[in-house]
Amino acid sequence: MEQLAQRVEDLEMKLAFQESTIDALDQQVIKLNDLLAEQQHQLRVLISKLQSVEPSNMATQAEETPPPHY
């Protein structure tokens, strides 16, 4: 009977440790999710800013005339 009580106590300790680990991992997932949401927002803002920039006055590679030695 004493052995059974010890096994139950060991299982309870393992369960408590697992619950603590799961809680810590859950908090980390929440932090990472918040960070990802913020980065996605920043990326959308950056894309919006890049799309609003006026095109350059320089010609594209396709529009450039080849140098005279060609």
C-alpha cells in the first residue's frame, strides 16, 4: 500500500510540473502571437508606404539604350 501511495505522489508531482510547463508554454505562445500580429501590421504599413512612393525618374533596365560599344 505504501508503494501505491508513493506512485500516486510521484504522478501528482509530475502532473503539477506538466501543468506548470504548459502554462509557461501557453504564455510564450501568446507573446509570440502578439509579436507576429505587430510585425504583420508593420509590414502592411511598410507596403502601403512603398506603394505610395512616386516612381523614380530613372529609366528601367528595359528602357535604357545600350552603350555605344554594343
